[in-house]
Amino acid sequence: MLAFVHIQKTAGTSMKFILKNSFGARHCDIRPVDPSRNKPVDDGDLAFAKRIYEDLRSIGGHELIEPTAHLSAQVCPYTMLRDPVSRAVSHFQDQNVRGREPPSFDAYLEDPGNHDFQVRKIAGTADLDKARVLLESDYFFVGLTERFDESMRLFAQRSPYPLDLRYVRRNVARDNRFREAVMGDPDKVARLREANRLDQALFEWVRDVLLPRQLDAADPTPSSSPLPVIPDRLIKPPRYAASRAVHKLRYLPALKRERRRRGFL
């Protein structure tokens, strides 16, 4: 089973469209039954999802944290990384544009949960060496947001299942004031770099070592030409629509009932 470790602001929403449009009702945007903050998805959560989804082949979500420790060997994890400063700025902007309690830049930076976000998603802690080992030995694919089209073609080669690489551009910022305010201030950029030194090292290693190694092993060499984009958000291909229907009409109501039964709500 494929398991997409969805790191916020790394083109994961576009990736999820591809997954839903490829697997239909066999893909689950999985969530923990226990809704505690930063609770990793584990085998119990996967077993619950399998009760809802017949022939489940693909899962993905923000709560897939250190899946190599919390999910059994039947799961094949993969992820996308992004330049840490660009990712952090997008994350900060998103919290301000869409969040219920928008943080100031200082508050965002003072939260240790926003430091080395990508390393901790993979390793479960701020351990660069562990993250490198896991990506190299346990993840079957790692791509880069900055090379999205090429990465997706490589992912399609490595996937044990056929993929439809058409996608809809989603989650694109409509208000860039916060990004511009940060990127236009050298001191703020420097502070972001300092808070994400491990992420920077991991990103550069994937960019310079791991991704080239994956590309060298590919046959044929993936093209970096643009992928086909579905231009109208109102268009819902059948498999994508089926995935959304199962998620909204079966999985989420069943999850809510299970949370209530266990006393979480």
C-alpha cells in the first residue's frame, strides 16, 4: 500500500488530486481516530480505514508522521520536499490567510513545532541522520516541489500501480502580502534559515544526491516538461469524484462516530 507523507506546503494538494484521480475509492485521506494534536497515524487507524474502504491501495495525510515507526511493513512511504525557507513562508502565510488564530511572524518562529518541520515529519524528531537513512532505505520515492512535473513522472515509473498524472492547480495563494513582507526582510529570512538548518541540509542532500540517484535508475529518463493540467476546478473526473464521495459520505461520518464511541468527542 502506498503512503503519502503529506508535508504542508510542498505541492501535496496537487499530489492528492493525482492520487484520488488515479485510485478513486481505493485512496483514503487518512486521519487518526484519536484527534489529539500531532497524533501519528498508526496501524489501528489503518485498520479502521480498511473497514470503510474496500481494496484500499493508497493513503495520505498530514498525520503520517514517521510512518516507518507507526505503520507496518506493508506500507510503502513516499514524500515531497521543498526549499525550507519557501515552505516555511508559505506555511506562515497560509496560517494567516486561512487560520482561525493567525500568528505573528515572531510567534510562528518561536513555536518549536515550526522548526525543521520536514525532518521531524520523516524522522519523528529533529534527527537529520535518521531522516536521511529513512529516505534512502525505507521510502520508495522522494520528489521535490521545485521539480514537480519531473518528480511526478518519476513517481509514476516507481509506482506499482498505474497513475493518471493530470491534476488541478489547487491551494495557490490569493494573497501574497505575508510572503512579500517576510521575503523582503533579510533579517526574517535569516531567522527562518537558522530555524530550519536541518531541513536545509536534508533538502540539499535530496536535491544533489538522492533525487539524481533515483533519476539515474529510471528508464526512460523522466521528462521535465509540464504535466497536463485540468483547467476548470468544476470538472470532477469520475475516480476523483468517487474518492471524494467515499471520504465525505462514509469515512468522515464513521470516523466521527468512532471518536464519539471512544470518548474523544
